Amino acid sequence: MSEIDDNEEFRKKAIFENMSSKRQKHILNKGYEKWDPFELPKEPIEMRRDKTKRTTQTLVREFLQSRNSEQYSNEYGRGALDICLGIINNNERYIGMFEFVVWYNKLLQEEEHEL
């Protein structure tokens, strides 16, 4: 091990020992070896952008502005925000939901049905 690794391990142990026992238990359950107290924080959600360089807030606002305000409720808007965050964060659950919706929409069009 190099001096840097030894120094980081010493700092890691010091950080761990100064935590509350509840937090220590949480780290031990996930695995002390996997825990990286020096990991850089993720970019804040409001700063994350999609492939078009838009934030989730911008995307949802543009989407809802394309709708008649009488056509949607708060629940509708929350659903749009949820899937937008999920897609931008590349969450497999939301990617699956998106791909199903695209597939289902195509099926409805092919069979001449409306949602």
C-alpha cells in the first residue's frame, strides 16, 4: 500500500469512528469496504440536464405548457415530473415505463384506437 492509501484509510477510519452508532451500523450493513467517504457528491437534481441540455424543471414546464390547463391536474403534473426525473437519472424503472408507453402508443395508432 502507498502512503496515500494508508493516509486515506486512516482518514476513513477517523471519519467512521466520529459518526453516530446508528450511522456506523448503516455503513456496516452496506459494507465498510465499499463505503467511500471521499466520494464526490452527485450533481444536484435541479442542475442535471438531459440530452437536449434542458433541466427537469424546464422539460416539465414545456410539456405542461403544451397542454390545455383544464386537461391536467396536479397529479398529472406530478406524474410528468416523476417520469422526467427517472429518465434523466437513467433509472431502469422509468426507462421501462417510457419504452412501454411508446410501444403502447404505436399499438393504439396501428389499431386505430385512442387513449
